[in-house]
Amino acid sequence: MTMVPDTEHAEDAALTRAAQSGDVTALGLLLERHRPGMRAVALSLLGPGPDVDDVMQDAALVALRRIGDVRDPAAVGAWLRMVVRNGSRSVLRVAGRTEPLADVPLPPTSATPEGVLDAHAMRDWIWEAVEDLSPALRLPVVLRYFSTGMTSYQQIAEACGTPVGTVRSRLHQARASLAKALEATASGAHEDVRHRTEQSWLDVRDTLAAAERGEYDKVVADRYTPGVTLLSAGRRIGGSALLVAGMEGDLSAGVRQRPANVIAGRSLVVWEMDLVNPPDAPDHCPPGVAWVMTLEGGRIGRVSLHHTPRPAPSAG
């Protein structure tokens, strides 16, 4: 066994314990460290699209609320991926995403939202972040994430005197704001994450440029392991030869890939791409694809492709 996994587990354990003691920056760093794996789980279940961002934002707030529940600090990565998996399954299971946090246990019913917040190790940061929200966003997010019995959309709608659709919209905005604030706590404190992400943007652009020149096979030989595995829908469909043939086939058909988002971890990289079809074949490919790549010794050992579902045909 190499020392890298042990080192990463030790770092995870230290950050988790710090977060459980009220260090919000430590929680922000944990979310940054495990973002690629968390996003990969969401993409594997939901496919590329806005649901992935919603689930990721939800997971950040669940982590904020429940980091104290983690019993094995060294295994916090698996816990975070479980949170994302539960959220993703709820999206798939419940029409309209009426209960995306159904799997999250509630605190004791004797508590109040204010009591829950005041007892929280990160109460000062949470209160400050909540107070920074507009009044219209503040009440829904407190009820949804910190109340003991007012967590359903219908109950929140009644408390706010607004339609359920408005509650969903406001919670979406509040989640995005609070998740962004959590991410900001890690800004400047984790330069290796920023560097890896910047380098990965360069890599994806270089890869696409090389493919346009007919040199994708050289990229595969240089950056991928000799036994690289290509997967689709979780099943192995080939290796380096199919990777090259697939890229060259799409380019020959006039399909182009445009990078839309990059997430880069030590052992996992996610490239989310928009697919641009030729004018004479607008339905040749789905609208997007995510490359989920596992690294082995700094080279890509597995590539799992997840395509954005095609939009449903209009009724008209």
C-alpha cells in the first residue's frame, strides 16, 4: 500500500475533527477536496444537467448541518458521497423533487430552529450567513434545514404565505448562496486545488485542440495508462482504441465538444462538455457529455462517459 491514501485519510480526519469543532474553513476544504468524487456520483445517477448542481448545493448544506454525525473522520469522503447519492436518488424517486432531503434525519422534536442553530458548533458563521440572505430567502432556508417539523415544501409554503413553486425557487437561490459562502471559506487556503483546476482547463483545451489536428492518439498514448478502460453506463465498452475511434468518428461527423465545467481532484477529474452537432445533423449526439476520469499514478486509467439526456419532444 502506498502512503498517499494514508496521508489523505489522515488529512481528512484532521479536517473533519476541526469542522466538528466549529471550523468552517475546514469544512470548506473538505468539500473542495471531495467535490470531484461527489459530483461524479451525482453525474452517474442524474446525468449532466442542473439537477447535479442542486444536489451538490444540497450536499454542502447537509454537510454543514450534519458534519457532527460523522463517526469515522478518516472516511468522510465516503460519507459525503453517500449524502450526494441519497440526494440524487430522491431527485429520481420523487416527482417534482418535493422531498430532496427525505433521507436526512431530523433533530429531536423538542428543539426549535433557533435552538438548533444556537447549539451548532458553527452557529456564529451560520447565523451570519443566514442574516446575509434576503428576508424572503431567510425563512425558507431556516425552516428547511434547521427546523424540527416544518421541513416539507407545503409546510414552508404555508408558513411563508407563498405558493410551493415560490418556495422551491427561493430555496434554490438560498442553497446556491450558502453553498457559495461555504466554498469561499476555502478560497486562498487550498492553492493546490486551484492549481489543479487551472491545469485541467488547459488539459481539456489542449486535448480538444490535438484532436482537431488528428493527434488525439498521441494524447492518449501520453496521458492515459496503456490499459485504460472506457466505460459507458457503468459497463466496460473498450480501451484506448475505442477512445480514439470515438473521438475521430465524432469529429468526422462534424460534432465538436466545448468544455463547460472542470473539476479536478488528486485522483479524479471531471470534464463536462457541451456537444455541438453539425447543422445538417442536429440530433447526431445528445446535448452534452461528462468525462469522469480516474487517475492512476498521474495518468488516466478509467474514462466513464455520461451523456445528457435528449430533451423530450414538444407536444406541439
